[in-house]
Amino acid sequence: MDKQVNTTADRAQKAANEASTQAHNTVDKASTQAHSTIEAAKDKVAQAAESAREMTDTARDKVAQATSQATESVDNAMSTTGQKMSDLAETVRQKAPESGTVGTIASSAANALEQGGRYLQEKDIRTIQQDLEDLIRRRPLESLLVGAGIGFLLARGMKR
């Protein structure tokens, strides 16, 4: 009977060892799988972050390009407008009388048109913006009144 007890005890010990080994193997597999899953998740996050950076850079480049094109377009339009103002000044000078009150007023108007036209042809949009900001800072009340007048005229024109 002692032999049977020893045999049974040996079998139980062997089964316990096998169960322990299987448990350790299962834990090792689970740990390896968990680490693998974590690494895969880290890779996916890194890829997503890189993709987001690339999209941000692309969007930034497109905005810069669109801004540059818009600025160039505005500069060209201002130059064209300046040329037309200068042409109009020349037309006023040719058609207005040379002397008298009307001639003086026409000459003053032609000079103002020519000066404004030259300014628009020579300056870029950023320079004009800076000049306008400086003027508004120096004369805030007058600027406010001019803005209100322009707003009134635009509103009135839109009603028609």
C-alpha cells in the first residue's frame, strides 16, 4: 500500500509539475502576445502621427501657395487699377479747360488721380496695408467716419 501511495503521490506530483509548466507556458505566451500587441499599437500610433504631420504640412503648403497666388492677383489688379487711374488723369487733363475755376479743379483732380494711380502701381498689398494701418492709427476718428460713410454707401447701393 505504501507503494501505491508513493505511486499515486508521484503521479500527483508529476501532474502538478505538468500543470505548472503548462501554466508558465500559457503565461509566457500571453505575455509575448501582449507585448506584441502593444508594439503593434505603438507602431499604428506612430504611423497615424506621421500621417497627421504630413497632412498638416501639405495643408500648410497649400495655404501658403493660395495666399501667394491671391497676393499676386491683388497686386496685379492694383497695378492695373493704378494704370487706369493714370490714364483717366491724362484724359481729364486733355478734355478740361486749361484756365478758370473748372480748369483748376480738373487739374487738381487729375493730379490726385495720377498720384493715386502711381501709388497703386508702385506699392504692393503689404505696403498699402501698413500705410493704411498707420493712417488709421494717426487719424482714428476720421477713419471711423470714412468707414461709416463707405458702409452707408455700400448698404444703399445694395438696396437698389
